Amino acid sequence: DIQMTQSPPSLSASLGETVSIECRASEDIYSNLAWYQQKSGKSPQLLIYYASSLQDGVPSRFSGSGSGTQYSLKISGMQPEDEGVYYCLQGSKYPFTFGSGTKLEIK
Amino acid sequence: QIQLVQSGPELKKPGESVKISCKASGYTFTDYAMHWVKQAPGKGLKWMGWINTYTGKPTYADDFKGRFVFSLEASASTANLQISNLKNEDTATYFCWSPFAYWGQGTLVTVSS
């Protein structure tokens, strides 16, 4: 199975600050990487797919990059509504695997 | 618009069974696979497997082989997850998911004596 190592586990950012979350795959996943935001008690929401494609309706302050085994999500200018838990997902090979999550809070 | 609407919360005793439904609308049901994801309280997301909505063939992740069954009522555009012989560790919210964008609202299953 492909392991997804996500870091950091938690993050505290000031309004307007730029933050980054990383995911490392245990093998090449050929950009089959998605990022999700989950707010408390809600379903995950897709932010980025195929490593760098922005899902319709997602603010442009969210961006994704990476290839091979290393991927990152960047939020350029933290907003209050960006608080939540962020997960990466590899969809390259079954079983699909999620990262362990990053809890993002406002400082 | 595409929607996945799941059945309501369940409270069960250990050893009982539960069936969760996920009704799809806004697209042709058989065009896209349906996946299931488990989220234990305060924990992360765990992929359980998927069902081919055209053939009905299920595929289970290793941790979900045996007591878990994915099924379809294709005429009703509905996917189901049945869990038998419930254990305390099955307490979780279960999501249906049509990769990558569409999620059900989640169904909380609580197993308690």
C-alpha cells in the first residue's frame, strides 16, 4: 500500500499569513493527489485535484504543487474561514490512502 | 446539481447489524463508482473500498473484508453499506464518496451496549 506522510500535524497562522502543508508518498503517485478541507461535523471539500488543479469555486489563494512523491498545498493569505483540517489523498493506486491530516487554526 | 444524500444516524448494540444508504441524484448513477470512507470520532479519513455501479462488483480494503458489504439498488440510484456483527470500534461516521468531489453528508453509527 502507498503510505502518505503529511506534515505538520497542526499549524497556527495569523490572518493574511501564507501557510504550507506537505505530503510525501511512499512511491511515485504521478500527480494523482488531491487536497481536502474538512470543517468540524462536515464532509470533506475538494480543494485541489491532480496535484495542482483548482476545483471550481475554491478561492485562488489555495494552490497545489508537486510531482513524484512530494506534494504541497499553499494558502496565500490565511482567512478565518480557512480554519479546519486538511487532508491529502493519493488516488494513484488502490487502496486509496489519505494523509493523517493537518489541523489549521487562526493564531 | 450532483448530490449524495445518506440515511440518518444509527444507534446499535454490539453484535447487531446496520445498513446505511446513499442516494445519488443529478447524474447517471452507473457512470461513476461509489466509494465508502470511515471516520472514527476525532480521527482521520480511512478508505473502505468501492463498488462498480455498472457491474455491481465491490472491492474492499483489507481492513474491511468480512463484515462489510457494499451493494446497490441501481433502479433507485442508491448505494448501500451494511455492517454485520457490529463492534465498539465500528463507531464512526461513514461517508459515501464519488471521487473526487462529491461526498454524502455522512452517517454516524454509534455502537454501544
